[in-house]
Amino acid sequence: MVAPTSTIDLKASSFKDIPIEIRSKDEVLRCKDNIIAPISSDALNYSFDITPHQNITAIITEKGVIYPPFEDNIKKTCL
């Protein structure tokens, strides 16, 4: 996984504490100035998703690579 340390929330105790932003459907229905789907279409545009921790072997940040155990090493890297 690649992420800037500014996106790591040290106060979140689980993924349930992380709000996922839903962006405008217009970003999905258009490409630059071109409409690529019927404008009346519904679309969901999540700004990111949450990867289960067991699927992450390392987190690459601008401060270095963080390896498990993440709970300890994230704090060491981000503080």
C-alpha cells in the first residue's frame, strides 16, 4: 500500500472510525469535457476504499516503508 503519512489517522481504532468520502458522480460520468455515460445515470464515486489489514504487507510513505506490526511501527514513523 502507498499512502502519505498525512492520511494515517492515529486516533482511529478500527476501519469503522474512518469516514469514506463520496465524490460527485460527474467524475465517473465524464472524462474531461466528454460525457461517457448517459448523464441521467446513477453512479457512486468513492474517494478511496479500505483494504483489510491482512492483505497489506507494508505501507510505503514519504517517511519510509512501514512493516508489521503496524500498530507500533505506524506510531514510530508518524510521530
